[in-house]
Amino acid sequence: MAVAALTMTPVGTARAQVVTPSGQVQVAPIPGSVAEGAHESDELIRLFDEGETTLTADVAADAVSPGSWSSTMPAPPAGLVPEGTPVHVYLLHFDNVGTEAAATASGSVEFAEEVLGLLFVCNEVDNLCPTLDATDGTLGASAIYPTGDPLRGIELFQSDVVTLSGDRRSVDVALTSRNRTDQVRILVAVPPEEDAGVAPPDAAPPADSGSPPPDSGVPDTGATADTGASTTPPPDPFTFSGSGGCSCRVETRKEGRPTLLALLLLGAVLCARRSGS
Ligand SMILES: [Ca+2]
Ligand SMILES: [Ca+2]
């Protein structure tokens, strides 16, 4: 047996993850010991939260992709969960009462994030469970573990069955415990830190929100024409005065210069005639 070193974030300070047990699986606080005989039940498979950490070395896992494994199914796809990966660690634990009669239980647990690796296999040759033994001290909580005990994990060569769902979020087990524990360590992905509470980039208000539009220098002829206060003089009045008090007033138009000239001449002639008459 071994007591895990405190290498992980204490459970109480780890970010909460959504865990949904079903069947005979029950979520429970991890006890002081998870060695055989310390936390027994014939009906319940416990799910203990071992905490959250970032892996400081590659971790060998017995399964790193979906599948279902038992004595009649292919061996699970072993692999590595790489160094630097943030993980939340859980331990499924089934230990029947006593060491004589066997007990069976089944159930599943669903996680909000993907399962990155499962550690559970016990070898048929020597009955040791190397992936569990190798990680009690680095990924376990502050508890006594059955490190090095034969058959402490899952015996796929007997009647135990372990399944990782296709979406990697659900672990299903069907276990038979007799005189040893059945344990599965589960490494679950940790989502990136959320930006909650972090102020968004400085969204300064528009500097000249109250300034006039760019083209405001262009006079709005329609608006200014209706003020009624305009003092614009009438366009180009021409007044001709004859020597006999004759006065001829000619309105001109800018766009008609030939017409203007003709009117000027006509006005002058008329005035001259009146003056002469
Ligand atoms: Ca027992
Ligand atoms: Ca076992």
C-alpha cells in the first residue's frame, strides 16, 4: 500500500466538473483509504474525485480511445496521455464486503468533458496492475492506495467489462469483486480557463460622437431656404432711368446671358423713346 503524495490540486479547490452517475455508481468523497477492505459495499460502485492537475510527464493509459473490453473482446487501445495535459482525475472503486463471497455491480458515469485515458488493466500473468500502481503517487489524492496489490484493478480475463462510449464522455462498467478491489482511474479533459471576470478590450466610446457629420460644411440649401430670415437680395435687378423720369426695371437670369443682353437693349430703347416722347 502507498499514500499518494500531494502532487495534485486539492479536491476542494479544483474547478467543479459535471459528473452524472447512473446504475450502481455513486459519487462520494474519497475516504482515507481505498485499499481492499477499507471502503466496502456489495451494491455500490463509488466514484471518487482525486483532483485536478497538469501532467508533468507522459502517463501510460490502458485505453485512450472508445471501445468495449472484456475477456471476449479485443484488448483495449493502450497509449499515452501526454505531458502538459491538464486533467481531472477520478477513481471508480468497487470492493465487496469481506473476501469470501463475490458480488457484482454495474453502472456508468458520464462526464461533461472527454475522457482522455483509462487506467485499469491487471495482467493475467502476474496479476499486477501497472498503470494504476504507477499513478497512485502522482495522480492520486491524499489517501492510502492498494499499490502493488495483485488484482486491485480490472480483470478483463475474467468477467469484468469496461466500456468507453463513442463520444468519450461515458464510462460503463460491469464488475465482479471477490477478494480484491476493482478500480478504474479516469483522466478527464479540463476545459480552458474561461474569461469570466476579465474585462473585454477597452471599448472606448467614439471620440467625436457629438461632432457634426463630415459633410456638414456643405450647406443644406433646403434647410436654410426655409428660415424666413434670409436677407439674400433679389437676383440682379437692373434699373434704367430715362432723362424724363422714366424708369425701366429688368429682371435678369444668370443662365440666359443672350436674353439678358437683348432685354438690356430693349429697356434702353424703351426708356429713350419715353424720354423723347
Ligand atoms: Ca472486500
Ligand atoms: Ca480486481
